[in-house]
Amino acid sequence: MFKVLDTESGLASEVSALRNPRRLKALTSELGWKIYQELAKAPASPIDLAKRFKIHEQKVYYHINQLKK
């Protein structure tokens, strides 16, 4: 764990460091990263994401499952 200071609020919060770089694998794919960014903005269903990216819904489910792991 390490502390991160939010310069705007002045509050410190604890963040756990990634101990295993393999956990980042889901973010190395372009589509996985796009899905991650969209979900960081606001919650969305896999169906909505599939429509937004014009891809098959199953691909979205695959990448979401990879991000969960």
C-alpha cells in the first residue's frame, strides 16, 4: 500500500500497488482499454457498449470478464 495525495482536496488515500503485472494484461488490448475507459466514465451494459463500438456483444463480455479477473 502507498498513499496518494489529492492536490485539490488535500486528502490522502491509500492505493494498493499491483504486485503482479499480469493483471494489466486485460488493459493491453485496444478494445479492453476502450471498454475500461467507457466504464470509468459511467456504468453501461455490455449490450450498450457493443452498440456504441459496433461490435458483437460477446466480444464485450469477453473483455469485461478479463477486466474482472
